[in-house]
Amino acid sequence: MGCGRVGATLARSLSDLGHDVAVIDMDPTSFRRLGSSFEGRTITGMGFDRGVLVAAGIREAYAFAAVSSGDNSNILAARVARETFGVEHVAARIYDPRRAAVYQRLGIPTVATVRWTADQIIHRLLPTGSVPAFTDPSGQVVLAEVPVAAAWVGRRVTTIERLASTRVAFLTRLGEGMVPDADTVLQDGDLMHVCAPATELDRLERVFAARPPHE
């Protein structure tokens, strides 16, 4: 939902990756931002209207992104997509950081810049492995966000480090970074960032995608 700069960038990126994309916006002229090569569908209407969402294919949707210019519209549409239609992968753009923390607690990831927003939403809608945020000049060490299976939630970070043989550099919780201490427990919705040799990323992705090994 939303065909401004972020929405158009997001739609084109997903389409270029080979996904079927439908874009909703109240202003039909906004679809010009998609360009002539865009092969997805465009639907004129309010993105939180159930009829409009059904016309856009929400019943078959794998993911939904609410990236209009209004916080209220975005969070309402995101909640309708998740709570009414059962879409599991939902993300919303929120401009007010005070609201973002509240919506994170509702289980809806919120992100806020154009290219960064599109990249982050694609990552949250289509998890495809670790996302390196920093690589040392030699290319040997990386700081990366690694997707973690739900089975790891509730364990102390120190236990996670021991079981996975890695170092957790920091967590992102409710949109804010935090350095874990000996008592920090991984919570649902946390984003985990590890510092590891570049050659270890593939192994860590496999480890964290599965259930924790027996202690």
C-alpha cells in the first residue's frame, strides 16, 4: 500500500526479483512512478479497505507492506492484513518514532529514508539469510544480522553464543540497539547481530534456522 517513492522503489525491487506484486494507492497518477517496465497490478483505493485489499489479492498474499505517507493508514492497513486476512509477513513504515515502539509490541515490524526503507522491508518480507552490515577491510570479519528461528527465543544470549559457537555483538529491540549482558534473554521480535568470520556465516544461518542443539 502506497506508491510514493518508497512504495514504487519497493514494488519495482520485488518485481525485479521475480515476485508478483500488486500496488494500492488512492491517487492513480502515483502509479507513473512505477515506470513502463513494471509488470504488476495497480489498484486505486484505500489500502485498509477490505474490498480493495481483496481486489489486490490479499487472500493469496505472502506478504504486505504499508508504506503510504500516513502513520495511521499504515498501521491500520497492516493490522487488517495480519488480523483479518492472516498475512504472516507484514511491515509498516512509521514516521513517528514514539509510535513505532508501540506498534512493534503489536508484532508489526516498523521501519523508517527511501532506499534504506525499501531494502529493510524486502529483508523482513522475504528473509533470505544474513544481512552483512559491516565487513573489515581484509574481508575476513563481518558484522551481520542473522535470522533466528522462534525456537531460540527465551534463551539467554550467553547460552545462544555457546550453543552456536559465535559472538552476539548486539540486539535490536523495539527499534533500539542494545548490547546484551550476562542476563539478557532473546525476546520475540529481537533482531540479532553477530560478529563472526565471513566463512562462518553460512554455518550460522543453518544453525539459527533450526532448533537449538541439545545442551
